[in-house]
Amino acid sequence: MGRDKALLPLPGAQTMTFVSHLATLLSSVCREVILVARDQPQADLYLPHLPSPIRVITDLTPHVGPLMGLYSGLRAMTTPQAVVTAVDMPFVQPALLTFLLSQAQPDKVVMPMVDDVPQVLLALYPQSVLPWIEQRLREGRRDPRSLLALVPVLPIKEAQLRTVDPQLRSFVNVNTPEELSFYSS
């Protein structure tokens, strides 16, 4: 993208950024919302765009990647489950979040499957997976997908997801200037 995707203008609501939109959306369905930034300079960039009472933390070890972000967030939270979403998914639907939360199980990752691909950056993770994340990080892994080989997973099939998000808009990532332009027009 060439710039921080969290601070991109939300398609259809140019006065709102991706990060402010997602924080507001998550606040409407979750008791606790934690934004995990890579490091303190990134956290400082996000703070002016966030509604209260969003908590901003930084990766316990900066620049390790998304698995460290997941680990840092799960360690910081006070609830047993976390809806995890990437900041570059601006079309997450509230009904999908509510559905994922309704599927919570104490020791299983609730994993949406789209085209039979696990959607690791829009899923429900229990805090109980922390030991497995620690193991993967010790092994030098950075990708949340690697976790799926170790943890119990409750897969949510695409047909189930479509009952609450018929077009699966929640799973759209915006990764390039062309994609942002497409969705903004």
C-alpha cells in the first residue's frame, strides 16, 4: 500500500479511518477492545483516531509479525475470548461478529472458512491458546496460520457465514491503492 493501512479513509465515509471504524464497530459488540500496534510510534499514530475506551498496547517484541500481535493482545485482555480482526478489513459486518461470539468455546479457535481457506485474521481466539502461540514464537514462526496445526479448531463453513454475511464482505482485505480506489468509487 505504501502507507499505514489503519489510517486509510474508510470507503463511503472519508472522514473516518479504517482503524477508527473497526474500533467503533468492535466496541458495539465487545466488552473490551484492544488495539495492538507494532511499536510505540505506531500506537501514537493511532491514538487520535480511536474512540474511548479503546486500549492501545504494543507488541511485546516489536517487528515480529501478526503472531506476536495475536499473542500480545491475548495476554493483555481480561476476557476469555477475543474477536481478532486485521486492520485492513474495513467491511466487517456486525452480524458476523455477533455470530462468531455466539460460537465461542473455551478451548477452541472459532475459525471462519472461506473457499476452504482459514480466515485467521478474522476469527475468535480463546486465551487458552497462549501456550501454543508461545511455542510457535519460540520456533521462529510469525504466521497465525501455523497455529492451526496445534490448536483445537471449530471450523465455520462458508454456508454458515453467508447466513449472517451473504456477500462475505467481512473478509475483504484492502491491500493495494487500486483496491482502495475500487472500493471508494
